[in-house]
Amino acid sequence: MRRLSAATAPRLAQIVADLGGELHGDGAVCIQAIAALEHAGVGDIAFLANPKLRAQLATTQASALIVRADCLALAQERGAAVIVTPDPYLYFARLTRWWAARTRKPAAVGVHPTAVVGERVQIHPSASIGPYAVIGDDVVIGEGAILGAQVCVGDMAEIGAFTRFAPGVRFLEGCRIGARGLLESGAIIGGDGFGFAPHQGTWEKIEQLGAVWIGDDVEIGANTCVDRGALDDTFIDDGVKLDNQIQIAHNVHIGKHTAMAGCVGVAGSAKIGAHCTFGGAAMILGHLEIADHVHISSASVVMRSLLKPGVYTGAFPIDENSNWEKNAATLRQLHTLRNRVRALEKQQNPTS
Amino acid sequence: MRRLSAATAPRLAQIVADLGGELHGDGAVCIQAIAALEHAGVGDIAFLANPKLRAQLATTQASALIVRADCLALAQERGAAVIVTPDPYLYFARLTRWWAARTRKPAAVGVHPTAVVGERVQIHPSASIGPYAVIGDDVVIGEGAILGAQVCVGDMAEIGAFTRFAPGVRFLEGCRIGARGLLESGAIIGGDGFGFAPHQGTWEKIEQLGAVWIGDDVEIGANTCVDRGALDDTFIDDGVKLDNQIQIAHNVHIGKHTAMAGCVGVAGSAKIGAHCTFGGAAMILGHLEIADHVHISSASVVMRSLLKPGVYTGAFPIDENSNWEKNAATLRQLHTLRNRVRALEKQQNPTS
Amino acid sequence: MRRLSAATAPRLAQIVADLGGELHGDGAVCIQAIAALEHAGVGDIAFLANPKLRAQLATTQASALIVRADCLALAQERGAAVIVTPDPYLYFARLTRWWAARTRKPAAVGVHPTAVVGERVQIHPSASIGPYAVIGDDVVIGEGAILGAQVCVGDMAEIGAFTRFAPGVRFLEGCRIGARGLLESGAIIGGDGFGFAPHQGTWEKIEQLGAVWIGDDVEIGANTCVDRGALDDTFIDDGVKLDNQIQIAHNVHIGKHTAMAGCVGVAGSAKIGAHCTFGGAAMILGHLEIADHVHISSASVVMRSLLKPGVYTGAFPIDENSNWEKNAATLRQLHTLRNRVRALEKQQNPTS
């Protein structure tokens, strides 16, 4: 991150005044940057969230530290000013937002003169529409919403208050997103679902007449796609976080506060619960159900409904290629191997 | 989908007049929406394609039903008007298209004044070019073609009649698509293939001098990429359907009416037959051949040519994480386990 | 590729004069196209890199051939003119670049009148900025750089000399790329990393305050994403080549000349060495380290650090679905099977 000059840097006491926490030491110290504990130097603020990394406190050069109460003494030994808080990682998250709000250039309020805006559009006067944006007819854009350069919004779409679209987002006809959302560049909301009826060896298109409904506080990553529903809407509930390069097919339902890492794919009509997590490149087949509080490991393929909370995994363990070749060859005969074991058991214990 | 008011809704008899089928019951009933059988209410038309779901007929509130002849009696018991047809799913597909044609706003014919159009471009007067589109030199755009907002078309590209590009499609230099195609937002046709010659530990670029050739009736999903060929063209034959987030590398050949679900990847120079299907996230390695009528399950990796029609699968079965850990550990020793079984067999049957 | 007419085609001697190699035969022959050896005809130049394909020399119709010294006699038997070089594939790579430089239309120098350019921007007079590009404030664009149509460059970004962005690239705030880079359409550099602090069942955003640092001679494929770092920058060193649809998460470090095929995913803070290769759809989990000269096979999942050079693989072998079903069922009991083998061993050899 860019370092602030000492002249423009905030003082620690200002951070504590805004974000809370218990200040120990010199509140007048200037904070020029946020840094990772192992790299932090003079003028930096750093945090310790994981007690296992407590040893890093012994050598840090940070001017200020965010720690739990049990690390206060250790942190003070370094001569740093200290903020004590029960959840340093959460404090760090809030500090990054505080920092961004102070240092990022605010978006220009109003509609850029090059934007093409349709008819009967309601744009809140505090909203910002960037250059070369294209807004369809009958669109509603809420208070403080920020639509970046080259965004495209389809007819009848609705965008909630303080929602932000990075440059190049496509948010197509009839789709709806609530408040405080964030769509990264290249995200495409409302492309056609993949639906065809087979007919004499060819595929006849099923027009996708539904849309996409997205709740409040949803984040959708770069180049991620959420398809419109065939008849009903695809549904992304409040607080869902989707990373980059994700594919959400038509009529999927994702419950509140579920998070998916990059490259995940979800096939049509899958119904995913709340508070789930999906590791990168997990794949979920269609027309199945996943309960609340299910956690899927990276690169695992969900082929059946998972109705019990828990952690599920299914990835081939990586190995040196020569070992893999031998094991993979045996794997292709695994059923036979089991039968051979059964035969041995029968032979050894003929009466069992 | 958006419901039509009773005033604007079509009558059932009109649907039958246009799409065929055998009408039983009141053709004057107003059809305000198409709905799934289990959700359908008064004013809705629904279909029953899967005879296993026949029980849903008993409780549906739909005003009209599309069924096979063997379900006519059951459908009529509900008091609904009925269309009898040998393939209700196909009828449904056609009904969605009929519906979309009646209810979607037609694209504005002509070239939007903000579009930048190159030299010697032939645009059919019935075609539609959206705002901020950029069209290169020597491009040909056919009758009734629709290019959405912010589309980019490279020099010498050709776009067939009635082909549609959603907003933000990039269709690059020298590429060609036939009639009645559909490219979803963010699709990129004609990016460089990934080709390099290794040289003293670095990579020297091989310029990709081919293009992409796409036949008629092809659909390509959102954020899907089809790379241009190194020397010859990458080739997508008639009727191919590609879902979102797919990667087609240079010089791949995909045969007629093959369909691929989201997140599939196909490496360079793979030759894929006609009438194949690929489940989501299937991966196909390069320089291999897949016969016609091969079906690859989701998340399966094709590492060798498959010259026999059939269904092929290769994905690790998902399990509770604790089970997976035990099984994965054993899998890494599978070859050894086989040897142990062999040793037991030898010991038990020393003469065999 | 497009064939040149005999009138505009270069002569072989011209190629040799520019690219070197030992000319045997008629340097006056016109070269109208580069072709694969098996398809080459009169007027074409082809190469033989793989000695195993030497038999193709016996039947080629190519007018000119690029071969190693040990194939000279065989090549001359066909009556073709011959370029002898120790590395025909490298020669071919250079020939494609020579060809592209001669035949591709050069980009228009200067800033297209429709481009929106911010304040305090330094654009080298030899650079080219395409229609509807949007360039933020305080951007630096080097000599000979080419930014295609509809590109978006964020504030304070830096783009090195002769670097090219295809149409629709998004290169966001504060990111930096060196000289001679190439970004394909839809590539997104500097989207937010995926970082949240859990809080009472919801996710609190960690603003991503770092950027992306990209060295010289880097190629990034279509629709590939490289996220900005949380605090420090995501780092892509010189000579790295990334194919399409790749996801590089925040704070990843990729060493010099490493290459990744399409659909690869790399999770946050992974540290990847130099001169590595990754097959398509390989997945690398976060916070791990991969040494220099590691080669990961397609569709393999790296779940732990790999500190030793070598080839690593972990993909489920594909099989006919019926076989897979039996083997997969057994795999879910593999640990039990091992215990059964152990029991048999114990029973058979009670004292061991």
C-alpha cells in the first residue's frame, strides 16, 4: 500500500477514537501505513490475530500494534503503542476500511456526460455513473451508488443504495441487487442460463425468462457470472461473498452469508444453505441441496445432496508423478483388488 | 418471469395456433406466465415432461398444462385446459421462444450514433449496433444481426444473419460466425492461443496467425474464451452449445451439436466429435481425439483419446473430511497395498 | 492464416537475411504462408521440430522447410528450399513474429478522440490509445505501448514500453506492468482480493490496499484475473506467461519465466518459484510454497508446499462410467480395505 507522508498521516488516537479499542501508550504516534507484523517498520501499525504467531511480536519494528489483552505486556516490551481489542483481525478489517475511506479519491457524483442513459431512469442525485456507461430504460439506481467506467445496466434493473460496480460490470435486464453490494470488474449478472431441449440430435433453446435477485451486502468477484433463471429468478441472499471466476448457473439459490472462493462452479437449480464455505474450484452439481453450515474443501466435487453440516472433501492427493502413475493404474483396478481381498478372506476363514 | 396483465396476456388458443399441439378444453383462457408445475397458479401454463413427476399434476393450480397423451385424463381432472404433444419439454422450449419474441423489446435497428465503425464495413440495414460498439475495418455484419452495447469487433470479422452479441462481447480480427448464433456478455473470440518456444529458460512467443471459425446456430456463454489458431483456425461446428467460463484453446475442433456445461477447459488441438456432452468443469487435454457421441461426466479429466462412444467419468468421490483423509492417505500407498495383496495370494496359493 | 498473393509474398532469402539460419536451395522462392508440415503446399514454409515426425518430410508439398542439419538431405529430396537451424521450433516462433510484424495493420499512433483521459497523465507520443478507452489520473504510459478499444486504466497505473492491451482489458488503480507485456481481452488486473474477517456469522470486508506489480515480458490471457494485494502487492515476475481464465489471488508471488496453462487457480499468498509449469486447471492452495523448476500436471491440486523440483500429479484417472462407479465405491472404503489386508497379513504371519 502507498505510505502516507508524516504530514498527512493520522495519529493513533484518531483511529481509536473512530474504531474503539483500548489505547495503551502514545496516541500521538503518526500511522503512515498498515503492515503485516513481520514486515512492519517505524510508522506502521500491525496486528496479531493468531496467538501462534506471538513470537513475531518479539522482533517487530511496528510503531503501533493491535493485540488481544493477553499480548499487551509482550507488545509493550517492544516500545510500541498498543490497541487492545478482543478480535484484532476484525479490528484490522475495520481499520482497512477506515483507511480506504480516508485515502481513496471519492467517485465523482453525477452522471458522466458520455454515459448513455435510457428512458424513465431514476438515478439518485448522490449516485455516480462513470464514462461510457450504458444504462437501459426503467432502471433504478439508489443513493450513493457508484457505477464505474464502461458499466452496462440492462432495462428494468435495480441497484440499491451504496452499491458499487467496478469498471466493466454487466448487470443485465431485470436483475436486482440490494444495498452496499460490490461487483468487481467483468462480473456478469443475468447472462442466459444454459437450457436446451434436445430434438433430433440438435438443441432447441429455452429462452431464459427469469432474472437474478441479489440481496444486501453481497460481493461478487471479477469475471464471475450469475445466470438468469429459466422461469423463476436465480437467488443470492444477503451477505453472500463470491470470489473471482465463479460460475453460478440458472435458478441456483445461495443462502445468507455463504462464501465461495475463486473458480467455484454451481450447476443449475442447486440449493445451497446459509453460512456455508466453498474452497477454490469446488464444483457443485445441479438439482441437489446443501444444508446450512456445510464446508466444502477446495477442488471437491459435490455429486449428491449434503444434508448434514460438516466438512466434506474429495480431491485426489498430489504426488510425485511416478508414484501417481503407479497408484492411478491400481486405482483403475480397485474393485478387482477388493474382490481379491475378499477371496483371500474367504479362503482363510471359509466359515465366516 | 414478469407476469403479463390479463389485458395483455395471450389466449391459449393463440399459442396452439402458432405452436401446434392438440387443444383440449377452453382455448380462451388467458396465459399470463409460464411456470414450473409445482409453483404454477391461476393464469399460468406449465408442462409435465418427466412421467415420474406425474403426481404433481394432482395438485397443480395451473390454468393450462402441456402433457403427453397418456396424461391427458389426469390433467383434465384438475380442470385445466390441456395441450397434448408428444414432447412437452420441446413444446415448452418453443413456448419460451414464442413468449420472448412477444414480450421482449426489439433491438433498435441501425447503428447507434456513438458506435465507432471502420472502413469498408458492410452492415445489413436491418442489423442493430449498440452504443459504444467498436467495429474494425472490412467487417461484414448480416441481416438482422444484433450487436449489443460496448461490443468490439476486429478487422475483417464476419457475423452471420440473425446472430446476436450481448453487451461487451469481443469478437476479434478475422473471426467468423454463421447465422443465428448467440454470444453472451464477456465472451472473447479470437484471443491469442497460448504458444511459446522455450529458449534458454525463457519463452519466445509464437504469434497466433489463425482465427476462429464458428458455424451456424452456435451459442457461447458469458466469459467463455475461444482462442485463435496458431496457423489454421480453431473450429466450432454448427449447433455447438458452450456454457459460461469455458476455455477453448487454439486449434481445437468441436463437432456438430456438441454441448459443454460451465467451466469446461479444452487444451490445444484437441479434436472433439459431434453430439458429445461434457459436464461442468470437465477438462480435456491437448492433442487427443474424442469420438462422436462421447459423454464426459462433470469434473472428469480426459487424459487420453476416447475413440468409443459411451459415458466416461473420473472424479474423486466426496466424503466427510475425516474419511477422506484416511482414504487419501491409503490411496498414496495403493500400489504398495496391491503388492501386499499379491504377496498374500502368493503365500496362500504358492503354486498359482 | 491468410495467404499472401505471390506479388506481395516475401522471398525465402529475405527471411534468412532477417532471421539467420543456413540457406540451402533457391532463396528466390516466394513464401505465401506458414503451414503445418502435414498440410503444407506449394508456396508454404513448414518446419520439422520433432525428429519422430521425420516421416512427414517424405510427403510434404512445402516449398520451403526449416529443419535441423540431420534432416537436410531428406528435406532436399523433396525439392524444397531448406533453412538449417539447430532449433527449428524456435526459428518457427521467430518467423511467426516476423510475419505478424510484416502483415498486421499497425495500431494508430496517438490518443483516439473518444478516449477519456484523466489529469496529469503521461502518454508517450508513440503510444496508441483506442476508442472509448478510459484512462484515470496520474497514469504513465510508455513508448510504443498499445491500448486497444474500451480499455480501462485506473489512477496512478504504470504501463511500460511496447506493452499491449487487447480490447477490454481493465488495469486498475496503482497497478504496474513493465515493458513488452501483452494482456489479452477481458484480463482484469487489480480487482479486490477476497478478504473478510468473520464476525457473528457475517463477513466484514478487508479493503485491499495493495496493488499488482508485473515485470517485463509478461503475457496474461483472456479473462484472466490478478487480484490486488491486501497490504503488499501481488507480484508477477519477468517473463511469466499466464493463459486464459486463470485466477491469481491476492499476494501471490510468481517467479520468473513460470508458465500456467488455462483455468489454473492460485489461492492467496502462495509463493511460486521460477521456471515452473502448471498444466491446465491445476489448483494451488494458499499460503504454501512451490520451489523453482516444479512442474504440476493438469487438473492436479497442490495442497502442501512442494520444495523439491520435479513433476507432480494428482488427478483421478478417467474410465468408463460403470467401472468408475465400482472403483469409486471401493475408494470410499479404501481405509477399511487396507485394514482388512493388514488383518489377513497378521493372521497369515502372526509373529511378524
